[in-house]
Amino acid sequence: MAHRALSIKLAATGAVLLAATLALGLGAANGGTPPRCSPLPQGDDPVHLDPADFSANVDNPQWPMTVGSRWVYRVLDYSDRSVKRDVIKATRRTKMIADGIKARVVRDIVRDHGKRSEVTRDWYAQDKCGNVWYFGEHTVEYVHGHPRDNGSWEAGVDGNMPGVALPAKPRVGLSYREEYSKGVAEDQSRVLALDGQAKVPAGHFKPALMTEDFSPIEPNVSEIKYYAKGSGQAVLAVDVSGGSDMEQLVKYTH
């Protein structure tokens, strides 16, 4: 705006030209006004979000969701030594969440011995500050071939509230709510390190953002996740207590 104002006033008097030049210098020094966003949610605290601040186009450097992006994971369960295949895809579809925010639909299909064991559609959107928010999911679990709902919830319905999947500016010690559906999904996360590394079939990622997920519903369970720039989703997720799974990124295409 200052550049345009300056060019318009080039033919004006010296005093006006000087004022425009000073305004230009001040604007450059300040670097513009940074966007203001809602603070990261905590526990069961309510949040008040403006739909105008959100986009279904997610481009956070550590969690880009370009339409058509596809992640293939190998899921190892050490309790029974089983191996499952998990394929996640950022679809072209969007969903209008109950609170008026348009979210990207990300499809997640888990197969056990070639058969679908779980199909989930997750809903994500990014605020203008770059935080990736999670607005719920529709999950169907297949038991002996028969589908049944398994923990589906939507922000803005029945007291359910959104959380943050990944912050725009992570720092060690930062904590935030990932999701909130009372008694169903109350996951939280904290940042452990910015310089972690993870070696998986898809490659050796370093530095990697390292987080710990936990929940008051299951106080003895925690999971460590690693995120790397440009890879989207987590490249590695490991149950470190109360669980027995390890998810490794095998392939990522976009």
C-alpha cells in the first residue's frame, strides 16, 4: 500500500513526497501486521473460531495436504506380530463442518491381510496463521466383515470441539488439544524436540519435529510421533507405553 501511495504522489509537493517516503520506511521496518489467530486450544476449553480465518487448502510445511497426496504406512503390532497396511489420501472433497468451517476430507483405509478393517474420513482445515486444525472424523470399523461406527464425532455437534493437529510455530514444551469429544476422543499433544530424526522405509528424515500424544481417557498410554518438512502426516508413530503399535511411512506421493 505504501509503494502505491508513493508512486501516486511523485508529482506532488516536496513536503507530501517526504511524508510518503517516511510512511514507506515505517511500513518496511514494521514488516506489516501479522495475522491474529485463536490461541491453541487446551483440555476442554471452548474455542471461538471465525470461518473466514480458515481454508481447506492445507500447506503447513510439516503437514502439506496437496489434493491427491498419498501416504502408505506399515503398521506393526508387536502384541501379535501382525502387519497391517494403512493408506491415507487427501481427497478433492471438502466438508462443511457444523460450526461453518470448510474442511479438507482425508481418507484413511486400514487393511488387515488385504481386507478392510477400518475406514476413516478425517476433516482438516488451516487457519491464516498456518495452524492445522482437526474437526472430527467418521470412522467405520469392520468386525468379521460387518461395519460398525467406531468413535465418529464432529466439531460443533453435541459439545464436541476441534483441536490442532500441528501448530504453525512449534517449540519445545508447547502443548495443545488435538481433539475433544467427551469420553470418546480427548487426545492432547506436546512438543518434545525440533531436532529429532526418524529412519523408516520411506527414508531417513532429519531434523524431525518430535511430539508426544496422550489422553486423560487412557492415562497410561502415550505415543511418540515424528514429522518432517515436506512429507506431510507423521513419518513415524510409536507407542511408548500402554500400546504395542508402530506405524512407519513406506511411501509418499504428491
